[in-house]
Amino acid sequence: MIIVMKPNPSREVVQGMVERVEKMGLKAHVIEGTERTVIAAVGDDRKGNKAVFESYEEVEKVMPILAPYKIASVETKPESTVIKVRDLVIGGGTVGVIAGPCSVESEEQVMETARQVKAAGAKGLRGGAFKPRTSPYSFQGMKEEGLKLLAAAREETGLAIVTEVMTPHHVELVAAYTDVLQIGARNMQNYHLLQAVGEVRKPILLKRGASASMDEFLLAAEYILDQGNQEVALCERGIRTFETHTRFTLPLASVPYLKARTHLPIVIDPSHGTGVASLVTPMCRAAVAAGADGLIIEVHPDPKNAASDGAQSLTPEVFAAAMEQCRKVANALDLNM
Ligand code: PEP
Ligand code: MN
């Protein structure tokens, strides 16, 4: 349930209410909006609790949270969550662009890509150091060496780093280097990993599992939020269908669907969503038009020789042209980009 406090409650009043919620065996999440402070009381909620909370002087009203995802729901927090890290802003009227190679391959490759995507307007640099590959014989990533190269690229360019973490025991290591931790599609339902990144105080980019429903996607985000990390961006990266003309099928309707249900920002990944470089630019434009809060795009200086995902990677020149086009769409909608 959501306990809506009367305007401007003191810290003590909020703390007192949190303690009462916890005494009932529920978890209390305090959400301070610009207008109201609410306490989301989540857990095994019994019928009589609502009336008990309603009886307190400092409480304005108590409402049940109908959605299965409680903290992610717009019912709990109607104001949009905006993620800000370095110059990367995702949401709140700004389309944040993250670009870079699928995998970190060498110092030269990362540095060159970072310089070029920055010049084209990206604010985040992506690059996998720990790679989830379908085959155990494929390139698995440069691991910590790759993280060091990403950090060096940040040092020079100021771009915010986004990189994947695949297992709970690497969370501390990856978090020491990166600005945003990415949870890959294959790990969307790795609940121990979700809880582990929920304890980190850095933003999380949560990718949709290739066969996950929207409720499963939102409940995966809920695992992170439930640990106290309020900075989660949801990334639609395409789902598996019967269709074979693209690598995955990219449902852009996810953007307005999710926006009606969650305050979390939505990022579109047209690279994995299509698997085909020539389809990426039009899908970027469409994603901005659909209201996406961010884009994550694979860019490689030499896609033909990329260690992974070359077929869907843009050259820096094509990426720069895509950015130009997207900026026009963003301008038409009064968005910053
Ligand atoms: C990636 O970002 O390179 C990646 C592996 O993405 P996904 O988890 O969406 O497949
Ligand atoms: Mn990739």
C-alpha cells in the first residue's frame, strides 16, 4: 500500500511511520516527490493494515498498490525518474545517448570509438568487458583489462561508462570502474544478481530478457528497487519471435506501454533489436519519436573485423549521421538530445 503523508512532514514524522510499517513486517520505501512524501509499504499486506495507517494524524490517505510491481509503479511515484551520471541524462525531457562497441577489444579501438561518439554527441560510452556469448568458444571479453580501458577512455573524454556485469561476485569489481552497470538480457531473471546490483549506489541499465513479458521485466526491476537502488533504466532490446528477417523483433510500443505503468526511464537498443546495421538509424529515429528516454547503440571503427556483433554495429560516420537525424526528431518534440 501507499501511505501518502500530509504536506511537508518532518524527518521524525517520516521515520516514525517507517518504524510502524516495519513493525508490521513490511518493508518501507520512502519516496520524496516534489509535492508529496509517500511511503510504499510492501510485503505480505494484511487487510486491517490500511485502516490502522489511515487513523494517524500525519497521514493524508492510504491506497492499495494494484500493480504486482510496487516500487516501479506510477501508482507509487507519478513523477518520472531521471538518471543523471556525469553528462549523461536519461529522462525528464532529455534523450541520453550511449554508444560504443559491443566488446572492448583494444586500447586503440576503445579510445578511437570514445572520441568519435563523443564528437557526435553521445554522453555515455558502452563496451562489454565481460561478454555473455552463446558459444563458450566465442570471445568472452577482456575482463578487468577491458574495464581499465573503459576507465581510461572516461578519463580522457568524460563520457559516462556503461558496461555489463554477469555475476554477483563481479559486482564490486565492475562497480569500481563503471558509472552504470548493465544487466544483460540473459540475466534479466538472475534474481541474486538483481539483488546484488540493488545494493550498489550506481544506476542500473536493465535489459529485457528476449522472451520476458512486460510484467516479468517490471518485476525484475522491482528486485533491484526493493534493495534500495532507485536508479534503474529499463532497456528494450528486442524479443524472440518466429520472424527471421531481423535478429530479434524490436517492439517500440514497449515505450508508451511502459511509460503508462512505470516512472522508470526507458532506453531503446536498436542494435540488438534488429541485428542489422542498416536498420539501426531508422529505429533510432522511431524510438525518439515514440518517447524513449535514451538510446544505446553499438558503434565500431571497423565493424567487419569486430570481435562481436559487427553486423549490427554502425561506423562512427553513420552514427554521427544518425545522431543528426535523431536530434531533428527530438527538436520537433521539444526534447533535449
Ligand atoms: C550487449 O549489450 O552487447 C548485449 C550482450 O546485449 P543483450 O544482453 O541485450 O543481448
Ligand atoms: Mn552486443
